[in-house]
Amino acid sequence: MPMCGIVGYVGAGSPSDRPQGVVMGGLERLEYRGYDSAGIAIVTPDETRLAVAKKAGKLVNLAKEIAERPLPVGTAAIGHTRWATHGSPTDANAHPHLAAGGRIAIIHNGIIENYAALRDELRGKGVEFVSETDTEVAGHLLADEVDSGKPLAEAMRAVARRLEGAFTLLAVDAREPHVVVGTRRNSPLVVGLGENENFLGSDVVAFIEHTRTALELGQDEVVEITPEAVVVTDLDGSPVERAPYEVTWDASAAQKGGFDTFMEKEIHEGPTAVADTLRGRMDANGRLQLDEGIVAPEVLATIDKIIVIACGTASYAGLVAKYAIEHWCRIPVEVEYSHEFRYRDPVVGPRTLVVAISQSGETMDTIMAMRHAQQQGAPVVAIVNVQGSTIAREADAVLYTRAGPEIAVASTKALLAQITAAYLLGIYLADLRGNKFPDEIAALLRELDAMPAKVQLVLDTSEPVRELARELADTKIVLFLGRHVGYPVALEGALKLKELAYIHAEGFAAGELKHGPIALVEEGVPIIIVLPSPRGRESLHAKVVSNIQEVRARGARTIVIAEEGDEQAAQYASHVFYVPEAPTLMMPLLTAVPMHVFAHELATVQGRDVDQPRNLAKSVTVE
Ligand code: AGP
């Protein structure tokens, strides 16, 4: 299923080049969502057909096409960038797809599961297909409905009722020059409310330079935007009331702000992401304020298990939180990959608190796992970064990470914000259930409050990490070791190197080394080890020091991330990077940062596309 960038625009008055400008600008900011092809359709004064341009490859190819063959002025437009899985990325498979002889255009994010049967039905009526996509089927169905006399919005409702699967659809008809229609199911679509103009986008980044007033669409709703109005209905045509909200990000936030890559900018936004996630979260007497919805305190008081569902980096935030929440709340915490959770017939019930962690809030694996948990009666708290995203909307309660837009595919500041939010949840539970006295709660909050400044210190002293990355630019393997909360950090370090520098990196629990992985160690193999504080539980530090000795004895290049003042670290390390002193449970907020800096720098010196690594997209809205 493609995970796409979608933009729609309609404006008042006579035709202009504003529709094209708004849509192309929006696609540029959405390109991280997927980039195998791009296209645009413009509603022009010619009521018989639309003006369309579409090209395989990155958005720049479409821009070149338009420069060579300029598009006419218009009153409305829809645009699309695609990350393909069905149908190779070719010009023919690029969206928009046309129907009614080029009078109707449709763009789509998602997968129409019953498209084959629908295509056969259409073929039976003599419809010719020019692409191998499911989207084209929806386009011809729409044309049939319009040709039977329905206005575009009503036609879209009729089509959506026939589709199965997950989809965001936008469509325009040359005969309705001031209308764009959209619908969604299990796939994102938000409305931007302007002055005599309105917008649609797969997320708010598409239009926030024009308006920050947004409207989220619910499941199976159809929206018709004209310059004067936004009409939302359900699939039967009954009006639906949707409350607008203000998007707190501004257009500049979604730019690179002076850094070379979004990822570098976002690594440097880590301190702010932690501080903003903490901000205003505790009322005067230290009680947590959940953002939206609420899981009743009496429910939280009775839970006897917590299951975290997440994927990738978000799952490592969950793993870190497991150590803290189990320690504070004395409740078992399981951390499950969302895609495994649903299929293992998990033991879940009303006394299981499920915590869904997701930066995008659109990860289909996590959406489906959340729904499975809710079907079993479990309350779900979501820790999500994108306002109004599907997971945020469907969870029982939401604790937003306030990391701001994370554009780079590799998640960095969101990880720090996710750990912070998960800690706030753990502290809230410990307080509510009486596991911790008020003074202990206050102490934990003070420790958290001190972390943004310490993260900043790590950033300020990270040049040696970049130097080492440049030295290791040609390495073919890097191993990562960690113990206790350092273990998820080791996994995160390995994941970043895989997804950015395409190096086969691997993270292990340090204690696991002698059970097999140590066979990988030979002369010169770089091993990055997260060393627990010597001030913490003595045994942890001593054991990891002996792990460092073991691998060093076999020729490994030992790169140690240690706490300021830890003399022993330097004894056995080829390189030591110090992070400020912090309580053991707070350390991942610091030790994850060198992992991000290291991977970013190594991928950069290798000339990789750091913000948009190959084969990956920012939001994995496929199952
Ligand atoms: C992290 O750098 C990766 N981009 C990926 O593992 C990501 O964390 C995962 O796909 C989960 O995404 P989410 O947080 O948006 O759900």
C-alpha cells in the first residue's frame, strides 16, 4: 500500500496559478512520506478535461516536467507523492489517475482490498485500464456515479460505500471548478481552513504555511471543500460536526532551520522536545494532565499488567520505559512489536493497560494492534507526536509528545520525547497507585526537568563522535552493547546505522555476548558500548567493564559511552564519549544522542540520502 503525500486546494475568484503553487509547495513538504512518483491535476476553465502532469521518481522530476510543459491556470488542484508497493513506480502508475475521458482525476493513499472484483465488473462494462493500480478502479467507479447524475461529493460517498480496505481519496471534476472532494478510512486526511480558500492534506505539514486552523476527518467521512465552505458528511450523506483545532507548528518549524538535513535539525531539537513534552504536564500538586480523553483513575488503579505496542525506534522507547515503570509501579510491563502482538493471541483484558507508542500515529501495525487490544476490552493510552492522527483519535487517552514535526525518516527527537512521555505516565501511575510518596514523585520530576539541559550538553560536545564516524566511514560492521536501560539504546544505535548507512549493525544485551555474539569479534571490529554509571548499582558497571575487556582482548575497537568522571571507562576503551551525570533510569535520554549523531555523520560522509533513506518511508501505513 502506498504511503503518500496528498494535497488538495480550492480557491475563490478567477483562475490563477495559486492552486498549482499551493499543491506543489505542499508536496515538497510531504515528500518524506514517500517518493517513487508524483503528480498534479488542475481544474482549469476547460470543462471537458483537467490539466495533468505526473512523473515517476522524486518530486523534482515533476517540477522539471512542468517547467518544460507549463500547466494552465486554474481554480482547484490535487497533488500526490507516492511510495509504491503495488505497481512499479512508473509514469503510468503515478497519481492522479484519470477517468471520464480526463474530466475526472483521483489520488489515493492506501489499499483497496476488493479492487480486483471491482475492476472485473468495470471491465465487463468495457472500461479500459491504463495502469495496474487499485486507484484507477476507484476513479472509474467515481466517473460512473457522476455520469449517473450525482454531484462529485455524492458520487464519492457512493464509491466509498463499495470499497473495502484502507484509503484516503481526493477527486476533482472539470465540471465542478470550485470543488475538491475527499474521503478516508484507516488512512489520514486533514482539512486546512483558509480565507476564501480551503485545503486538504495527508497531514498538516501540507498546508500550515497557509493556515494553522485544521479540521480532522473521522473514519468513513466525506469532505467537500469549496472556497466558501467545508462540508463533512458520513457515507450516507448525514452532516457531521467537526471542531477545528489550531496547529501549533508553524511553517518554519517544518523547514531545516539552517541545518543541512532535517535529521540533523531534529537531533538538535532533542532538548526542546523533552522540555516541551514536560511543559505544563503537572498541575500545582504534581498530578499528570493527560491531553485528550482520559482513562478513569479507578481503571488505572486496577490494572495488573501493562503492554506497550510499537515498532522500530518507538518500541525501544517502550523498552526503556519498561525498566522505569516496573521499578516505580511494580506492575509487569511487556513490550511487544505491534505486528507480533496481534497474531500471538495475547492475554489482554480490561485490567491490561495497553500503551501505543508512535511518532506518526499512522503506523498501521500499531493501529491494528491497538484495535485488537480495544476489542479485548483493554484501555489504550497513546503516546503520539502527530495531533489528530489515527492512533491519537482512536485511543482512550492521548499523551502527546510535543516534539514538533519530525520530517526525517530516522526518528531521533521523537525517541527522547517518547521516553519522557512514557516516564510521565509511569510517574502518574506510581502516584495514583501509591507506589511512591509525594516527595519521591517530586524528586523524579526534578530529575526529568534537569534532562533537557543535559541533552544540550551532550550535543555541545558531540564533535568527537562525528570525527570517529568519519574515521569509520568504510566499516562494514558495527556492534552495539548495552545492559539494563542501555540495552534498548544499543538496539537503537544499530537500527539507526542500518537505516541510514545501510551497514549491517547489530545491538546486543551485553550479557548475551558470551552466549554467541562474541564469535563475531575479530581484529578491528568497532563495538560501541553503553557503560552504566559507576554510581549506580555497582554490579552493572563492573560487568559491562568486563565485557569491554573481553572484546578488547579479541581485537575489537572499543568505543565507550560513559558517565562523566568514570575513570575506568578510559582504561579499556579506544574512544570514550562522556555524557553528564544522571540517574540510571534517565541515562537513555543522554546516551541515545551520540548514537544518532554517529549514524547521521557516517551516512553523510558516505553520501547517503540521510533524510530519505532508500526503501524507507516516514510513516509505515502498511501492515
Ligand atoms: C525509526 O528511525 C524508523 N523510522 C522506524 O523504525 C520507526 O520508528 C517505526 O516505523 C515506527 O514509526 P512510528 O513511531 O511513527 O509508529
